Amino acid sequence: LGDVYKRQVPGVYIDAVNGDLVLRSNKRIRIEAENIDIFAKLGKDGETGIINIEANETVAIKCKKFDAKATTSAKIFSDK
């Protein structure tokens, strides 16, 4: 778990111990909070720790400051 859980007790805690956690909707899923943390930590197999974002149309990021850090490789690619 991330450091955020060490600082405070969560209002709701979901632990999928024996498998994936799937949130599915035919419409929209919204996450709203003061701050949002997403962690993908290295697992036992050495191949995990990956976050995938995929969209059929658009991925839009709107922010005041955008920082990205890669230790091995960073790519931005477009066919057009």
C-alpha cells in the first residue's frame, strides 16, 4: 500500500486478496477527491508494476503542471 494509508485511516477500504478488482459501468465511472494516488508496485514475478490507459478516442490531461520521469525510456508517437 502507498504511504497515504499509513498517515490516515480510510473511510472505505476494499481488498481483493485473491484476484482482480473490476469496476464496470455501461456509462461513466468518476473518481473525485482532493487528491488521487495510483500505485502499481512490483510484484513477485518481477513483471508487474504497470499502469495502462487506453481510449478509443481521446485522452485529455488538463493541469497547471505536468511532470513525467522515466529511468529507461520515454516515447511520444503519432502516425499523423
